[in-house]
Amino acid sequence: MSARLVLMGPPGSGKGTQSAGLAAALGVPAISTGAIFRDNLARKTELGIEAERYMSVGDLVPDELTDRLVEARLAEPDAAPGFILDGYPRNMEQVKALDTMLAKTGKSVDGAILLSIPDDQIVARLLHRAQIEGREDDTEPVIRERIGVYHSKTEPIVGEFERRGSLHRVDGMGSVEDVAVRLRAAADAAIA
Ligand code: AMP
């Protein structure tokens, strides 16, 4: 059985925290485009330096760069049985790019899971994370920009997965453990 899942949600919804546990439970890698960009930036690669221009202001890194990175990552052997994509796709163009890259090997996305939290929780959670992790894009003006980008560019793809009948909604409020249980149930339903 394959598990090719997209994990969506606003910044601060807990995608990063939850995707690792879910991926381990399903025996597939969690692939976070944001984490890959941050790792490249830490190593000062060309990709990281290019991505930083966008990340530092809360904008999306250009699709061409992001799609290429995801295609290369999905071609690695550990992603053969599936993957949890955390933070990709983030706009309609990336949804199409993902469909196209999977179709090359006769595959498709099994389902998308939307982790939701109320808007007023987003800023509070991210400012809290800023104190713990010190992420450079967790400052208030950049957080506001990222929320705006989420609403204008990423939210429309929720509708797309809904139209496909492959959207599963999970309440992201509560303890990490409680959310993990709900998420696992949604993932099981998505890949059933
Ligand atoms: P995240 O860790 O998912 O919050 O992503 C942090 C930042 O990385 C975002 O604000 C974007 O600048 C960039 N990023 C991550 N994923 C993508 C993506 N799929 N498309 C474009 N930019 C992305």
C-alpha cells in the first residue's frame, strides 16, 4: 500500500511537528520544502542563498526552483513507498507540477490533510516558536506576510483537493498527542 500524502495548514498549525511522527508511523519520509531550504541556507549552498531572498520576507520561493527540488527528492529510493509532503504544494501551479511529476511513474497523490487552527492562534504560536527556535522568518512582519500568502495562494488549493474528494480535515488544536491521533485516523482514511 502506498502513502503519498500532502499535509497542509497555515504557518504554525503544527505541520512540522506532526509530519515526522506520522511519517515514521507510515514508514515513509517526511519531506519539508521549508526544512530543505533552511538546511541549504545553513550550508550556504547556491539554492539556499537564492531561497533566502524570498524566505526572509515571507514570500514563496519561485516554483521552478521548488518544483525541481521536490522532483529530485521524490526520486530518492526512500520515497518509493510514499511520502508526507509538508509545505508543498503551496499554490495551484505546484499542485499541477506535483501531479505531472508523479504521473511520469503512473502515480498520484492519495490524499491531502488540512491541519487547521484559528487565525488568532497562528501569530501567538509563531511568536512563541521564535523564542524557542530563533527562526529568522518568525518575526511579526514576516509572519503577517506568510499568513497573507497562505490565504491568497495556498488556501485555494484546499478547494482543489476538496473537489477531487481527497481532502481530510483535522483539528490542529489540543496536545501534540491528541492531534497525532486525529492525524493518523485521517491518514488511514486517505490511503484506505
Ligand atoms: P515553512 O517551513 O513551510 O514554513 O517554509 C518556510 C519558507 O520557505 C516559506 O515562507 C517560503 O519562503 C519557503 N517555502 C517552503 N515551502 C515552499 C514552497 N512549496 N513553495 C515556495 N516556497 C516555499
